[in-house]
Amino acid sequence: MSQAQKKSSAEDTPIIIKKYANRRLYNTQTSVYITLDDVRTMVKEGASFVVRDAKTGEDLTRQILTQIIFEQEMSGPHSVLPIGFLKRVIEMYDDSLSEMIPHYLESSMESFVTNQEKIREYVNRTWTQYNPMSQLEEISRKNVEMYSQVFSMFNPFEAFFAKEKDDSRK
């Protein structure tokens, strides 16, 4: 097996994180205890991992990810999950179509992530074009220019003051 193949297969193997009864998380790849913030960083970096109960081996990944989301929602600067959405999710647990919801949500999020840059550009362009403050600034600027032109046409002393300036420079 080549080095590239070894590296590729090592990257495909998820990192095992053990969760102990005292709620501590242990990264078996680095042999260090980690925090939920460390797990959140791993998610943002795209690391593949599985959280397992240290005693039973039960997969606790969903619970840990949900806990991270909960803490973000409670302590973050802004909420990502609106109350109406959360209520709908709770309602869906007893719905006959509940098995389809995870697939739908996952594909919707993938689509959003794929189009994220396009969405950012659109929002920035729209905000720039339709920003009321920038429109007011532009109107004000044009008004000042127009008034300056109007006053310069009707200023009988402009020629006199311009001549005085030229004479004083000599």
C-alpha cells in the first residue's frame, strides 16, 4: 500500500472519542481529554469522528452534537434555530413522515452550503443596491452638487472674488 493510500484510508477512519461517566471526552487519536469546544472545532474543520460511551461502546455522537447546538443556541450572540422551526421539529416526531425529515433536512442543508457563496453575494449586492442609507447619501450628494451649481450661476460677486484672489496671489 502506498503512502497516499495509507493516508487516505487513515483520513477515512473516523476519530474515536470516548465519553466517560464523569462527562469527560477523550480523543483516542491524540490521547488527550477534549472539551465540547474542541469537538465543535473538529466539526468546523470537517474532521470525521464518532463519540462512544467508554463503558458500553454506545454511539453518542448525536447527543454530543445536539449538546453543542444547545449550548450555542443558549450562549451564542444570535440564534440560528427560530422558535417556529423548533416547534415544527417537535411536532414532526410523531408524524408518519418523520423518517423522511432527516434526509430532507440534510439535503436542504447541503444545498444551502453549496450555494452559500452565491447567497452571500446576492445579499451583499441587494443590501448595497437597496440600502436606504446609501440611497439617502447619494441623494444628498447630488443635492449638494446641484445647489452648488445653481448658486454659482446666480452669484454676481463670483467674478469679483475670483479676480481678487488672482490679484492677491501676484
